[in-house]
Amino acid sequence: MEKLFSQERSNLSAMKIFQGQLADLHTREIYPAEIRVQYGRIAAVRRLEKAEGPFIMPGFVDAHVHIESSMLVPSEFARLAVVHGTVATVSDPHEIANVLGVEGVRYMIENGKRAPFKFNFGAPSCVPATAFETAGAAIDAGAVEALLQMPEVRYLAEMMNYPGVLHENPEVMAKLAAARKLGKPIDGHAPGLRGEDARRYFEAGISTDHECFTYEEGLEKLEMGVRVIIREGSAARNFDALIGLLPRFPGQMMFCSDDKHPDGLVLGHINQLAARARAAGCGLFDVLRAACLNPVEHYGLDVGLLRPGDPADFILVENLEDFSVKATYIDGALVAENGQSRIESVEARVVNNFHTSPKRPEDFRIPGRGRRVQVIRALDGEIVTESFVADARLENGQAVADPSRDILKMAVVNRYEDAPPALGFISGFGLEEGAIASCVGHDSHNIIAVGTDEQVICRAVNLVIAQEGGISAVGKGQEQSLPLPVAGIMSNAEGYAVARAYSTMDAFVKEGLGSRLSAPFMALSFMALLVIPSLKLGDKGLFDGSAFRFTPLFVDG
């Protein structure tokens, strides 16, 4: 597979020669070839009459991901991702930015540099995400422009405030103008935005959208010239709805995970989407264009595409159907082989912003101010929600959960200061007893909890408070928790150990507490994401994401 021209294996000047079947994305051919690598770059590519060996192809690129959602710091994320042939990410650090501001962005860049992996971070455009919730920091237009001037910051991250774009909010427009002035791409975030509003939004210089959740929406935006990113993460799964568009628009589409929990990252990454696209009948080079080529060209990434002079970023795969990865190389260095990462763990320093006191069960009581309540309906595999109105279950003058109808109590607790929890009701989690809580709560990362009564909700919340960030589950006489001390949203532990701990908790919530969701903790993290329709709960109250305003819990109170 790999031959060395020199006995000095650790010397970058040593010429390495690879032979195999080259998947050439530029000529759209597969042919026997010899690849020569020296000083971390492709020194030469030579066609051969025949060659033994694996398929050689460019590495995969995740075109939009929040590293923080893996619960791993960047250096640990890299350790897991390279096993699946991922060599680079386009990473929006707005999760940690909402906790720590610019300091958080710099933390991600610093830690990412400690691993042989190509992180490409953006300048968060919406910190805080809205004015309707409490975040830990703010990044104004001046700070955004300063970040964009850093060479490590490649683009303006997703502009979630589409009402601000449409109404030409001065602060929003200043951020867009800074990116345009510096010639850096602008990512979009416009779920369900259609017609004239969508046209105006993208005409502001916004070039991508990873939030399309129907074929019709994706088609409309592609016809506008937008680059649509097919998302398949641990919670939001839009692959099936959008993959049929790839054969028509191969130059405009990319793949991303957006939010990927650690157990899912252990199993696979962009390689899984490429394999599914092939199984769906998409042409090989259309798939590889979306998975490897388009992100590099659109964002101007310093990621090699197997041309002479390129960085030596490539993977060796057994076949071009399921893309089983034999080895991954980044800048000519072997970083993964036969399912094992060769990247070593590094110690990650802890930074945080967590200032709230333990709560009491009575803090989670809802006085019965009416007989009918609005209920959030969580949808498996989606971050959008629905809503409905239901008769409240009233006991001793209090509105309480009704697990028999899958109507559970939900709470959002401000993590940055002591304040009364915001309370509401939610359906779709299916808990038969107990509660779960998490300080991974997009985008402000307050504490979110769902449970069957005030006592278990309070206990789950207090477990998170005690460790200043993390996830917890309570019920069946058990208490389980996973500390996330880095900004309250990431672990500083070894990645595979974090994945195992998370898998144990995930199984307990499903098998022990009865949740029917495929990823209950990931779904929970989006229930306070106010910029995604329709009904959500923030730390200041129930919020209508379609009308972009607060809405009462009781409809007849």
C-alpha cells in the first residue's frame, strides 16, 4: 500500500509512493495511477497501465458542523472523524460563542490546531441568536469583522436572523457587509423561507442553506443559485427529502452533519452519506463532488484534491460504493488506518461560564391559569416542531404532566444567573417516568429538561448544575450523568470514552424511561432553539418561531 523511498520514515522530505485506482474528480475518471507525496504535498500523479491496490480518492469534508454538538473538543472530534475518511470540516463555533463570546471562538481555533486535521472555523453571525433569550455573551458587528480578518476564520457563519436581513437591521447588515468586503462566503439558515422573502434573503450575499427540509424548498433555492447542503445529523435528518436533487444540481450541493453526537460519530460521518447517495442511484462523481470537491471550492479551503502541488489529503478505500476506509492521510501523514485513529489525545483546558444555584421542586410548578394549554410537539428526525392545544391536567390548582397522553412538563433554566425557570408542556418524547436534562441547549445553552413531574425534573436539573454543565437522566431508581466542563457543552475526556458514556445514557432513556425518539438528548437540545419554527421554549417563555414573538402557555387564561 505505502512504500517509502527513504529509511527516514519520520522525515517530511522522504518520498512516499502510493499505487492504486485513482478517482479523479476533475477528469471524472477512474484509472490506475501512482501518487508521489513529498513535504506533505502531492509531488506527482502518474497514470499507469495497471496497478494493484485500493481506490485512492480525496478525503471527505463536512460542509457544516458544530463541533460542540459532538460533546468533544475539536482535537478529540478529529480523532474520531479521521477513521471515517473525513479530513476537514467547515465549522461554525457559535455554540461556544453564545457561552463565552470571542474567547470561545479562539478556544476552538487553538484546540483545533493541536490535531493534524483541517478545521475551518467561521465567525458566528448571531450571538446571541435572538433578543428573546439569555445568552452568556454577545458578538457585535465590530467583533465579527475582527474575527473575519483572522486567517483561521474562513467565512461568516450561518445568518439565522433572517427577519433581520429582510428588515435590513443595521447590525445584521454590517456583519454581512464585513464578510463581503473581505471576500469571505456567507452561510445561510432559512428553514421554510420561500418565494420573494427567500430571494431577498439570498440577494444579501448569502450563498448556502443547510435548513431545507422538503424537496420543493430545496428545489426552489437551488433554482435561485443557492448552494443547498444536505444535512443528516443525530437529530435533523433531511437526506431522504433532498437526495433526489443531487443528479440535477451536482455543482451546488454538499453534505453535512450539522450536529453529531459522539455515539453517531463513532459509527460514521460523511462516508455514510456518500454510501447512501450511491445506494440511492446517484452517480459516483456527483456524489464525490458533493462530499469532497464542492466544499473545498466554495469556501476556498486549503484541502487537497489529488492534483500536483495540492496538500496530500486523501483516503484509501476498499470500494466506491460503501467507501469502507482503509487509511486516511492529511498533509501526507497517516492519521487513521484500518479503523484505528493515529491521532493522540491532548489535554484540553477547561473554560466555562456557569452561574446558577440549585433549584427546588416548587420552582417547576405551573399554576392552573386556564383549562387549555399550548403544547410543543417534537418530531423525530427534525429540529422543526409542531404545536397543538390540549386540555390541561389540573391537580390541586396546578397544571401537571400527563404521561398517559405523552404530555410532559418542560423547563428551561437560565444557567448564567439565578432566575425563575420558564415552563411549558411538550409531546413526542414518550417518557413513561423520570426526566432528562441537558446544558446543551441551542443556541444559548441554558439548561433544558423534560420530565413527568416536578421532583424528577428538579433532580435532573440539579445534577447538571452540580457539574456546571452536562446531561443527566433520572428515573427507575437511577441517576446518570455525563459532565461537560468545557463551556458546559463539551467534555475534556477521551472521545471514545465519552461516546461510550453517552451511549449508556441514551439506552437508559430509551429502554428504561420509555422515550421513542431516536436521539432524545439531541432532540432535547433543539427544543429551545427559537429561530426554528414553530413552537419552542426559551428561558424567558414560550416562543412562536413562525411569528417570532412570545406566546401564552394558556390559551383561555
